[in-house]
Amino acid sequence: MNNIELIAPCHFGLEAVLKREIQDLGYEIAKVEDGRVTFFSDLGGIARANMFLRTAERILLKVGAFRASTFEQLFDRTAELAWEDFIPEDGKFWVKKASTAKSKLYSAPDIQSIVKKAMVERLKKRYRVSRFPETGNEYPVRVFILKDEVTVSLDTSGTPLHKRGYRTLTSEAPIRETLAAALIMLTPWKKDRILVDPFCGSGTFLIEAAMMGAGIAPGMNRSFEAEAWTNFLPKKTWYDAADEAGDLMDLDISMDLQGYDKDSRVLKLARENAAAAEVDHLIHFQQREVKDFSHPKPYGFIITNPPYGERLEEKEALPELYGQIGDIFQKMDTWSKYVITSYEDAQKYIGKAAKVRKVYNGMIRAEFCQYLGPKPPRR
């Protein structure tokens, strides 16, 4: 069972970033679809993918795929899968989530119930028992159906991977850590370049950048569901991944990362989050309004997530706010500037972006507006 397929879901529009990350880990891509990348791996890849992938939402172990347009077919094909290879006799198993699109089978609760029944029937025969105690480790199952093609998988991550373990409390409208990492990777920013977030909130962009610069794996300070699956996944795979992560970490580097926000309360959270991620020594946070922003050095980067105007009174203030962003961008003409926003008039007030990429921040459709500055002269 050392040759397996893993599925990594991600934010829509950012599949290419995740694909590159997976290839950089040394794995072969099997398929790229909307919001997910499938790749070939060995068992060790379960631990390495969970530990190192910054832009994946979770890592799913593919148990099987088949076509089903009736509940009878769904039951029969699910029962044909070798569940005993993964779930022990005392394992606790259930279908955590079923999602379906453009398929004849569309009732998620019914799909969940039938897949569970099929698994029970299969395991009854294999273990020669009439019922299962389900007192052991947990094995959550996920089912995805698209155009009657069913993919069944085990969720190796448990808690989603955007939960790195450093965010204790959250300010309003945070950007997910996985999305922040992907957007940084879409820019040419490197750890030796200045990076400023003038709407830093709880610090996500800067903390993710600092973790990249210091080589801190995103999974270093958290646990994963599959760590307990020692019936087929040796503990050594996790120890090896942790050792590899430790070898890549360099906390002694210096970086020029600055975060500003007008709200002192969220800045307190940002500092706490940075300390929890062990990168507080790499980031300077300061209370400052965006209209007061300036920087003496050229060729820096701004990556930011300004307010969208979710409430009516906020929406009325957006033209002035985005006009201030536009004024700053004009002054800082050697800098490269990147803004994620769902405010439809953003470019009207900031200026026309050189590139625009459609992305989703959670369920909110947004644009990643890119204002590209000149390359610095060669030293």
C-alpha cells in the first residue's frame, strides 16, 4: 500500500500555486481540478504534505473513485473498496462530509448514510463480526460527487490546515492563512525584500511571510488526525517529517516586515499571534492610519486586505479610504503593490491594476489586484 493518491483541496483560483508546492516537495501530479489537486505519493507523503503545504486546506487519502448515478450503485461500489486496509476493527468511522455537484445523487444526508452502511457491510465480512464497538481512533470519511463521478477519501488532517496553531483570537474579517500564503506566493516577494501591510489586522500576511522566510513549516505547531492511524501509518513517518521541518528552520535571519493598523486592539492580537508563531522578532507592528503611511526605502512590497465595506456605514467610507490607498500607491512608484478586495469600485479609486486575478476569500468572491513596480537595479 505504499503507492497512494492524495487529494489536496485549495481555494478556487489558486490551484497552480498548490500544484507548484506539491511538485517542490517531489511528488508527481495526477490531476488538477477546480479547487483541488491530486498527486501520487508514498505513505510518508501523508505526513510531509500535512507538515509542509502552505496553501492546501486539508490532505485527503483517496480510498477509491467510481461512477454512480443511483444509491444502489453508490452502495455496491463503496462496499467493493478495501476499507479494511485503513480502518481497524475498533475504528470509529463516519462520513464527515458529502458534497455533490451536477449529479443525479444530490442529497448529502442520504449519501452519508448509504456510504456508512456500505462500509459497515464490507468490514463486517472482513472482520467476521456483526457489530462494531467504534471505541478506537477516528477515521473521518469525505465523499465528493461531480457529474456522477464519486471520489471517496479519508481526511488525514482533521482540523483544516489553515489552522496553523498560532491564531488564538481573531479580529474581524480575517484572511485565511492558506489564502494569505498563496497570494504571497503569487508575487515575486522574497525574504530579503521589504514587505508592508498597511491594514494588517491580526497579522496574517506578515506572519505567513515571516514563516516562509524563516523556513518554519506551517504544520510545526499542530497535530493531525492521521497521527493516530498506526495500524497502517507508522509513527516514524511523522517523526521524519518533523525532523525535516526542524532542519529547514532558521530563526536567526533578519527580515524587514512591517504591519500597520489604526486599531490598537487588533495590533495586540497580531503581536500575540506572531509570538505564538515564533516570528515576533521578525515583524514590526505599529498603530498608524493608512493616509499617514510612508517609507524611506525604494523597491518594497505592499500586500494587503483592506476593508470591503460589509456594513452599510463602512461602505459609505470606502471611496475616501480607497482614494487614500491610490494616493499612497502613486507616491510609492518603485514599490510593487498587491490588494485583495471584493469592493467592486476598488480600481476606480486606486487606479487600474496591471493584473487582476479572481479568487475567493472564504465564500466571498474577491479580486487580487496587482500593481507591479520596477525591478531593483542589480547590486
